[in-house]
Amino acid sequence: MKSIRRIIVMLMAAVMVFGMVSAVSAEEAGGNKVVAGLITLHDENSTYDLNFINGFKAACEAMGLVEGETYFITTNIPEGQECYEEALNMVDRGCNFIFADSFGHEDYMIEAAREVPEVQFSHATGTKAHTENLPNYSNAFASIYEGRYLAGVAAGMKLNEMINAGQITEEQAKMGYVGAYTYAEVISGYTSFYLGAKSVCPSVTMEVTFTGSWYDETKEKEGAQLLINNGCVLISQHADSMGAPTACEAAGVPNVSYNGSTLSAAPNTFIVSSRIDWTPFFTYAMGCVAAGEPVAADYTGTIETGSVVLTEINEAVAAEGTVQAVEDVKNMLLSGAVKVFDTTTFTVGGETLTSYMADVDTDPAYEKDTEAIIDGAFEESLYRSAPYFDLSIDGITLLDTAS
């Protein structure tokens, strides 16, 4: 059945490519018509997936594409063979750019890319494009650890305000973090958040608990409540529901969320959120398809590209001066004066690192293959777009793990 499907798909792709040439508009003279497809793990109820959906729609509509005609969105596709099947369904609809948004989709997107070499397949958070060397397959991510660091600065300032007001002591400046899995992506995120807070509140510590799911509102709420019960006075997260923010609002504990503002649900506790704006990548990638040019195997969006952004800071909850402080640190990140993973700002087992081999080239044994510390900093995003920072630094305690 798969071989028959492959022949049908390849024939349809060939017809599609020839059809593109005749479907070029005056504005696209010399280029290809773009028909785009987005595959998401969950739906709009997930802040993670909603963030992709919003960025995809913005890029498509800016290019004049029409939903249901020249761009398509399919939600709630599991990290299994269903992703491969949906990718081929997108090809059947005429798509020549197809994107999937969840880590576990990657192998199935690669399978589809091998089946249909005429179509550009791209994937968020994946790790294999730079070693697969498929010209029609790419990974994309962003230097979101810089956004997390900035959000951490806002958190540290809130802790300082609480210390100065006598609400907590310096020793009680303990944050909590609700993570999904013990993956490098999550580790990089919570470590950068912690280092941002530590840069302004040196006594801060942090506890982390994991849910074993990207989206489980009950577990995320329970995780946040566990951390609050443990004495954590500020909570952040790398999980996709409103579980943690609503637990914080109920307990009156300040919260830094992710992937979008939770102000409407937590007006008395929400401080700020960092997120990746996917519009620049989608605009870039679909522009490449229109021009008949390859998409970079590893695309890393940055603050400069408009890919790493913060929501508006909720000044009703944030410490006084937070807006300016965050802006100042952002400018130092842009200039290179501040490096998120500067090895002088953290230790591992009481030692300052001078060398660390990271697992950059994905293999079954998770072999550490690449020196990541260069000129006194762990260089995230240098060798691939997806995070590979997986260090356990001093000051952060894991209450459990989930893989």
C-alpha cells in the first residue's frame, strides 16, 4: 500500500510543480505559487500550538494566501504515523510547503520528505536536518533562551522587591518551574530563566518538577501547587496549558508564563511571558519556496529577526523599573555584552566549566560529539537550531524527571 501511495503522491507532486508555473501571479513573476500546510500536536487551547497557528496565519495572509484554498491547518495530530499520513494528505491538497510543530513529529516528517522530494518539509524543534542532508527537509527554532533570560530578569526584580518589602528573606528567594520533559529544550529554557533571575537576585534558587506531557492542565496545576507548597514564591513553566498560571492566581503567587500572555486569566499574578514569534520563519521559508530556493537546514530566529519576543510587562504586578531593566539587558544581549550561558555566572558541582562536549549530532547512543564552550560561554544555537544545553547547574534542584 505504501509503495502505491508513494507513486500516486509523486505523480501528484509532479503535476503540482508544473501547475505552479502556470499559477504565478504578476507579483510572483518568475516564482512559484505557494500552497502551505501546518500540522499541530494540539489545537488552539494549547498556548504552544496557538502560537504556531497565529504566526502561520499571519505569514500566509500577508502573502495573500487563503485558508482552505492555498493554506491549510490540521490540529490534534499525534506524534506517530498519523503525522506522516497527514503530511501526505497535505501534498494531496497541493501543498508545496508543509510544517509540523512538535518534537515527536520529526521522524514522520523526514519519512514524508523522502517520499516527496519535490515538496519542502520543515519541522520545529527538531535535531536531524543537519545530519539527514535532505535538500527538502529543514529544522527551525529560535534563541528563545535569550527571551527566557529576559523574563528571568523580570522575575529576579520581583524577588528583590519582595525581599526589600520584608515579604521574604534573601534565603527564601526560591522559584519553582513546571517543565514537560527532561529534554535539552526544557533544560536550556529553565536554566536561562534561572540565570536571568540570578543576574539581579544572587541568592535565588529554583526547584523544577516535570509533568511528562506537553499539555496536561491537571498535572501542570498540580505541579505548580507542589512547588508553592514547597515554599516557591514565584513560578514559571515550560508546559502549554493554563494549569500553572491559574494555580498561581488562586494562591496569589507571581507567575512568568510562556508562549503568550496569561493576563486575562491571572491579572493579579502574571508578570510577563517570553515566546517565539514564528511569523518571520514562515515568511522566510515560504519566500524561499516561492523563489525556488532551498530553505536553510537549520533556521535560528533571534531577537534581531523579531523571532524572540516578550509580551507587554504587567506593571501592576512587576517590580518598579522592570520595563527599563529588561530593555537594558536586551540591548546588552544584542551587543554581545551579555551572554546567557556565560560560564563565569554558574557552576556545575562547584566547578566553573572550561570544556563541555554536547550531543549535537543525533544518534541512538546520544553520544557527546561537539565542544560547546567557546571563549567562556556555552554556545547554544551555534551548531543546530534546536537546543543542546543539557547541564545540571548548581542552584537548580530537580524534584523528579520525565523522558
